[in-house]
Amino acid sequence: MIDVKTAVDNAVNYAATLYGKGWASLVPGLLVEEVELSDDEQFWYVTLGWDADRLGTSRIYKSFKVRADSGDVVAMKIRTLQ
């Protein structure tokens, strides 16, 4: 099973692949917001957040589903706060 740091790294790398090279360094306020291992220990759920604008008045959240055995990212969703 991969560890939590690897799960987070894989989520960040997956986003960088989708959004383009150098994405992580260009995104203002990029933070790991949440990490959770599923009850059956099959998946890590990683939520990343970043500032939606340069003023930091709102944030964008994306949740990544990462396989705990291989580290493959199998889903990315918009995460809304309630």
C-alpha cells in the first residue's frame, strides 16, 4: 500500500498533467486540504485547494481518488463545501 505522502504527490502530479507543466508552481495558495483513507483501505481521497483569484477571496477545491495499492488516480471531482 502506498503511504499518504505518495497519494498526495500522485494527486498533485495528476492535476499537473491535466492543467499543464509547471501548474503547481503557478497556482496561488495550493494546499492539501484533506486526506482520508477509505474504510476498506482501497483508496486515498485527497482534496487539494487553491485560490480562485489573486486576491485570495475564494478557493477552488478538487478531490482525487487514488488507488491505495498502485497509486493510480482514478477520479477527480469538484469538491464543494457546505
